[in-house]
Amino acid sequence: MLLLDGDLVLSSSGSTGAASRTSDSGRELVAALLESPGIRHAVDRLKVAPERRISAGQEGAPKHVYVFQREYATVDPARVEVNFVFLSKSSLLLSRQRAQLVGTDEATTCIGVVIRNNKTGMTSVSHMDFPEIVEGGIKQMLELLGDDNAPFDVHLIGGFADASTKVVRSSGKKHIKQEGYSYPLCCKIVEVLHKSQLQFHLRSFCVLENNTKSDSFGNALPIIGGFVVETSSGVVIPATFDMDSRCPDEVVRRIRVSVSSYDPTWQGRLLETYDTQDDVFQIAPACWMPDWADIASSLNQLSDSEVLLRCSTSPAAEPPHFVENERRIWKYLIDNPDWEETFPKHKPRVFHRASAGSWSSTAGCPFGASCHFLHNFPGGYQAVSKMTNLGGPPVPAPPGRMPMGPGGPDGPPSPAVKTRMCNKYNTAEGCKWGSKCHFAHGERELGKPLQMDNPMGPPPMGPGPNGHFMPPPMPFPDMVPPSTFGASATAKISVDASLAGAIIGKGGTNTKHISRVTGAKLAIRDNEADPNHKNIELEGTFDQIKHASAMVTELIVRISGKPPPQAKNNPGRGPGSHAGGPGSNFKTKLCENFNKGSCTFGDRCHFAHGEGELRKPAAA
């Protein structure tokens, strides 16, 4: 429920019960709040507060978390970063508060939402842009705030009176219709908060008419477009962020806003960004089709004024750097048409905070956030060397280099990661080296560490020197091998034959991209029942089928502009899995060579590598 000065907010009709909690309650509540003297007084105090400018890299500046459009971040002010440095006979403890500010800006027709737990001080900030994400987004914010019985403080800031009033006549009656972006968004937010059983105390309502001014040409503009929240006190301050302070990964996060509208993974949800437990930015993955590069190239040909008119919901209200930011997005998409180069293996991009408040990526380490070694340290290498020398001269930092593995007898050492594709893997005979191959079996393995063999030969099976059993080396657990025929599921999607060429793409670009990303097999064949249709046949594991089907459906919708077709799933009925088929004995017997530690086929072996892979033989 929505409370103002401790009392339940009344709609403009004066009702508070179920009658006020209908689809019209949002409009009625907004009208009542705009007329509230208490709200106006709070808005006036916020307007006269000096605007704070947030810049990155300033010495002694408080650490902040920046939230982009359609993102949210939850910050716990009680979290303190603790580092232990172990010396020869003592240890040094370093502690510091993590994020002290969290905020957003560039909220023209969007609305910044602040929800703060009064008991714990945990604060969640989101940048809402469309009504469709409000209900799910507020649920995401509350999941991390904890303590459902606690009262919450709420601030709504941003959005202005961009709506125009239009008279609509229907059924002989005259209706007043509000057009625009800020108004329906604000109504939806207020409605969702009011319907909840939790207590939300509205502290700021700086939106719509309360946040509107006019320029010399009579264009409506927002008064406050950005703010920060002090995590320790909950005080909200008007703010703007320099371009270098909207970090980390600014351009990629801006791209996610655009592509997430077409990604079914993010339907009705805010984009995940920040992990307050570890003070780490985890930029959750998003994918885009290769033809986005062509779209970006076309848009980049527009003049600045055309960019404003075509890409903005409020051209007159946009900040000066709006066009520049759009062109930076398009340049990135042109240079990186394959989303998997940005999000390898569909993993998030992880950034840790460095000592000066800047962010460092773990992308250079193949183990990422799971690495057992530090990826940053307050003060850097020089600080560590001074402490470990106990006041002596600093030790020079070691030269950066790629970890190397053993090479040939007379040649240079070979890289310890897979840097090139194997030219035998996709052939009919396959690669005889299996998981031991020094080349990548698919793009997912590029950059993966090699399985280095012991120069004295493979480790023997049986008890090791410490008495524990030593199994043979196993493949990496997070490696997803491409599907092979004889997998556990198939699916068919029927489409109009005229769309087949566009779905395949020039030179098979689209279908190859989907197969490479998902690991599923994809083929387009004739429809036996209807010559005017084609069948898109997918084959792979259930997860691969689900991922590939979503990408195919998105592609079809974008090409045809029609509702997506339905896929027909056939679990366990692939060409090699039905009874009597060529793959009916797949993984039904144990591999003798595997038990000896000498199977060279790896994941491509047709025999089971252990009891866990055994399948029951198909009935005759």
C-alpha cells in the first residue's frame, strides 16, 4: 500500500478499498498525489538542493554505482570490504566501505525508482522505461531488500509532462486520452505499489507536472533528470554523471537496453548489473543477430537531427551527448557483429573495483571470477611489494606475459590456451585427439586452458601418493559440446517458404550463427504436406533446442512481422534415438579404452564414459 505522511493515499474519488485498486487506480492516485501540499513541499526542497556532479578518478571521491536505463542495483551500506595481507610473521587487515552512492541520470521520459528498507538501510535503485517491466522490476528490487515486514521509503524522480491531451470520440461519447511516455509509466508504478500488501512511504514524487519547465521555444523539459542516494543515510540529491563515471562497460550496457527488447530472456524484467555482496559488476549477457551490424551502419548515416527524431522519445529534452552515445553504440555493433565475442559462452562480463574506485575486468583470466588468485589489490603491485619488503625498496612488477606450456623439442613454447580452431573437428572422420586436442573444438573452447599432459605419461589410475583414489583427467565441467545426431530431442518449426532464404541469410550466416551459439543442429527442409511451407528442423539437447528455438523465433518475427510460429518438440525421437535406428545403441555400453585411460574420442565417443552416461538399450 502507498502511504503519505503515515496515511493511506486516497484516490481522487476518495476511495481506499478494492474499488480504488482497479486498472484506473493509477491515474486517480497520480492525480491525487500531484495535488497534495505535502508532496509539493517535498518536491520544492528537492528542486532547490544543489546538484551534485559525479566524476570518476577523483582522489578521495566516494565510491558509487551507476544504473543505466532498464537496469537496477541494490546496495547494502553495512557491507565493508576487508582485505588480509599475510606477511612473514604478521598480517595486515585493510577495510573500507564499498559503494557510498548509487544513482542514475538521463531520465527524460523514464523514471528513477528508489526503494529503501527502513530497518536495514539496504537501498535498491532502478531506471524504469516502459510500463511492461514495472511489475516484474519492482518484484526484482524487493527480492534483495529482505524483511517483508519492514516499512519501505520510496522516491520517484524523473519523467516530465511530455503527454499531450487528445479528445477521442467513440460510441457517441467523448473521452480524454493522454498520449506520451512518462504519464502511463508513472501511473503503472503508483498502481503496482498501491496494490502491494507491503507499506511504501512515498517521500518524493518529482515527476510529470512537478518536474517540468519550458525552454525559450515553449518545449517542455525535465527539471531533474538524475540523482544519487547516499547509502548510509538514504538522502536523495539531484546529480549528473560525467561520461567517464557511467562505468564500467558503458557502451555494452547501453547496447543491452536496445537488444533486450528482442531477447525473450529479459521480457518483463530489469537487467541485472551489480552484486552488492562482493562489490562486483556482473553485466548479465544479452545476444543480438548479426544483421544488427547492417542496421547500425544504416542508422549511422543519418544526420544528428535525424538521429534525435528517430531514436529519441523526447528529442527536445535529450542531453547534448545523446547523439554521440548513439553513434558509439552503432560503432560497437559494426565492429562486433557476433555477440559471443562480447559474452563468450553466454557468461556475464565481470568487473571488480580497484583501489581508486575504477573498475578492472577479469576477462584476461580464463577462470574469471572463480579464479583463486586476486585480480586486483588496493594500491596495486607496488603497495604489496612495499608491505612484503617491510619498508624496503619496492620490487619491480613482473612483465606481463601469456602463460606458456611445453613446446616442441627445438621450437618455442606453445600457448597454454586454445587459440585456433581444429580443422578436423567438423569433418566426417572427426578429430582423433578428442578433449586432448590442442586446438579448439568450436568457438566456445577458444581461450580455454589446454589439458597439459604429464611429460612422464598419463597419471595411473588407482591410489595416489596420499592414499586417495586418482581418477583419469576429466573434461572441463562448464564446456558445452556441440550436439551430434542421435541427441535427445528434435523440434520442427513450420514457416512460409518465401521466408526460407532470409532465415538462412547470405551464405548461411544466420543458420550458422544460431548453430554456433546454441550447439544445436539446424536444417531447413521441404514440408511433405504443404509445398508452400518449409520445415526448420532443430536437433540437440533440450537446453540447446530451447535456446535455438528462441533465436529462430526472434529471427522469424523480425523478418515477417507476424506472431511467432510454434515448435513441435519430439523428446527422445531424434534420427539416432528411436528404436531400431542407427543410433539405438548409443551410450549403452561402457568404453573399454576409457577405463584404461586411453580413449582418444573424448565427448564424441559412442560408448559411455562411466556409469552416469549409460543408457538403457532400445527395445527391439
